[in-house]
Amino acid sequence: MNREDPKIVKAVLIGITTVFLTVMLVLPLIYVIYTALRPGLETFIAAVTDKYALHSIYLTLIVTLMAVAVNIVFGLYTAWALTKFSFRGKKFLSTLIDLPLTVSPIIAGLIFVLTFGRQSFLYPYLNEWGIKIIFAVPGIVLATVFVTFPFISREIIPVLNAQGKDEEEAAALMGAGAFQIFRQITFPHIKWAFMYGVVLCSARAMGEFGAVSVLSGHLRGKTNTMPLYIEILYQGYDFTGAFAVSSILVVMAILILIARNLLEHRSKNKFLK
Amino acid sequence: MSKNTKGVIPGFGISFGISVSILSLIVIIPLCSLIVFSSQLSISDFWEIVTRPRVIASYKVSLVTSFTASVINAVMGLIMAWVLVRYKFPGKRILDGMIELPFALPTAVAGISLAHLTVSEGPVGALFAKFGIDIAYTNIGITVAMVFIGIPFVVRSIQPVLEQVENEYEEAAFIMGAGRFETFYRVVLPEIRPALIAGFTMAFARCLGEYGSVVFIAGNKPYETEIAPLMIMGELQEFDYPAATSVALTMLVMAFVILFINAVFQSRASAIISGIR
């Protein structure tokens, strides 16, 4: 049966795909590394070990860790609640979880400014207790959690739904506690999906720009994550510095892609979402 | 809710409680404050803000560039999904693995790289400048950035469906004398059309809200290359919260309309996947 496309069609289509992906994806990536290293290694090292650069790296790590930690707690408990029990409003709950995916990052930033900003009814209380949320690190963390909110739960829920709850019910009838059931029965099933979600979540948390940009207030050396610091350098025409700091994020992005592909291979989870 | 529907598995109270508290802090309370704040706006003020010529121009720029980029992504995504599902060739796994790069690469990094490549002194920009085409600081540049971030949506939406399309139908059509193009058009395309449209609308919604990769390449000239999210950002920097909220509300409505269309097609797409299985 000759169902194969003719060689010429095949060659043209593979050619189009390769050229398109090379120009659109690989070229910008290589260009970052090239521009970062062009003025020489010493300039590069000076740019990435600058006091403000180091602080932005540190802040990015802290924000990413906190956002991932909140999302792990939320993702695991939510997946458990949504897949092991039936209750009213379940559909509504899962719609709300997915909502952040559809909201523009700028609007995500805006809603936190409206919640905790000067015109909010919460503001006098926060002010009294000396809590600063917007234009400070807590705001950045909240916005990052918002934009990465569904990432872990969405990976786990389909796996748990497919697996059913017979095993957990049997374990519960035999007297196992919630934590024991989770650790010994549920977690082994969702291990890869969970790690996959953590990878996706860290990638997005590390690189979030729009929402964080609204909430940071741009205090140099205080509330700049790496993407914000890159913006400041770029707008100050320090292209070498901007691309040097960017190249760290490029390397992270490549590592994340490799991890993603390995995990996808493991979990045989072909779907992106 | 009766007790027995919860079954024997323990942990409902704590898991439900923790989910709802975090959900409230992160999503529900902030969204409510958006609603509370916008209810304080008068309709006439709202209308005055969202119909300002500069705001209307920004919607137009956003809609036109997002739409163009999503059409390009739909066509390229279809070709790429086809190549990645149907053909075997060396390097296929690498190409397949690269598709998600726009998710992994921070948008600001993509933004400065694309901008720097396409300014008239940049390596790609210089090439196009010879033909009198400017990319950076024009709508073409905005579209390029949006094509970049939209790549994964269409490909990853079509791929699973295309893998499920049974070869028998194509073979049958072929045996009955249909040409290659006719077979694709009449047999394959109807099967993947819902997934194609779903991928298109997801990319479209994402492009409309995109900020990081676009601002650097856009030039941000009022009335010409200013996108709607940047309007919101501008109002926020002047602490004009009513204006920012009004523009944000119109954008949210646009996004929900697009996602509603998506949900309609998505349910049809999953019906096709399960139907084939």
C-alpha cells in the first residue's frame, strides 16, 4: 500500500519545518549567547557577577522556590480533593483553577494592585501592621503563584482520574491513614506527572515578566527579578549586560526542555496540557 | 451533601480546606476586588475611557497582530504537526522537543533577542532593510514576536488527533481514486479541524494578552504600535486605576469570548478523539 507522500512533498514539508523552527526558535537562542559572549569572557563574567545581577539571580531563585512550594501544596491537595471525592461545585472549582491561564499577565498584576494597593479597603490595615505587598517581594511572589497556579494540579488530575480510586478505597478499608495512602499508593502513580508539573511551574515562575513588572515597582537591587533586571539593562542600552544575564536564563530554558522531554518519555504523557 | 458520597477515603476536609483557602487568596479575592473596583466606575466614565481614540487604536493593533500571528501559526502548526506525526527522518526527536521552547524561555529574553535581531542594524533586520522592510518597531515586529510565543499551541493541539486518525479511511479514499490533496481535504482535514481551531483560538487568546516578548520589539508608538496590555501598563504607571481597570475589563471580555469559542470546539475535538478510540 503506497500511502506515503511522494518524496518531493516530504522533503519540502520537512524543509519548511526545519527552516521555520531554526529561524524562529534556534536563531534567537543562539543570538543571545553570541551577543553575550562577543565582547569577551571577562566582560561577560563582570556583567553576571555585578552586585545587582547577583541580587536579581538570588531574588529569582527565592521567588521561584516559593511559587513552586505553594503550587506543590495546592496542586497535591487539590488533585486529591477533586479526584477522590465528589462534591457540589467541583466543576466550578476546576474552572477557577484554570482561570489564570486565560488572564493576561498584565491583568494578573492589576488585580493584585487593586487588592492590596492604596485604594483597597485592605490598605489601611496592611499599612498599620507594616506589611508591604505591592511594589515589594510578597507581591512578586503572589503574582508568580497566580500565573503558575494551574501547572502542577493540571498535570496530576488527569493521571489520578485515569487511575480511579479503588486502590485507595481498599487501603482505607484496611485501616490506612490519609498520609499513608497518599505516600504508598497515590504518589507512585503520579510521580512523573508531578515532576513534570514542577518543571513547567519552575520554568514559568523563573521567566514571568508582565505580572511581576506591574508589582515590582522597579527598585533596583531590591525588587528586580532577572527578567526585570534584563529590561532595565536593555532600556539603558547596556546590551552586553542584558544579553549576559539573559544567557543564564537561556541555559536554564534548555535544561528545562531536556528535563521535560525526559519526563515526557517516562510518563508517556504526550499531551502538553 | 450526604456523608456516604464522600466514600471511605480519608482527607476530604483538609484537602478541600487547603485548596479553597489558597484558591481564595490567589484567585478569588483578587478577582473580586477587580469586580468591586469596576462596580465603582460609572458607565459613562467607563465608556469614555474605552472609546478614547488611543485605546481603540491599541485594541486594533492587538487584534490585527494577534489574528495574523495565529493564522501563520495555524498554517505552520498544521505543517509541523503533519511532519512530526507522519514522517520519519533523522533529527525528528530534536525538532519535536524544541516546540515547547517558547514556554521554557522567559518572554523578556525572547523579546530582547528578537528586537535586537530585527532592528535595522541587526543581522536579520539589515537583510530586510535592503528590501525596504522594517521589522522591529512596526506591526510586523509585533506579529513576529507573537508567532514565536504561539508556536506550541497549534502543533500540540493537532498532534494527538492526527496520531489517532485511522489510516484505513485514507487508504479507502485513495483506492477509490481520490487524489492526495482530495484525500487530505475530504478525509483528514475534517477530523483535525476542531483541534486546529482550538489551537488557533488558544494561540489567539495568548497573543492578545502577551506583554513581555512584544514590548521590546513593538516600539510602542501611540496609535501605531501600542498593544492593549501596554495601555494598561501605561495607565498603571500613572496610577490611573479606573482607566487601567476599564481597559482590562474590555480585554477580559475579548479573552472570554475567544475562550468560549475554544470551549465549543474543544469539546468537539475530544469527542473526535474518543470517537476514534
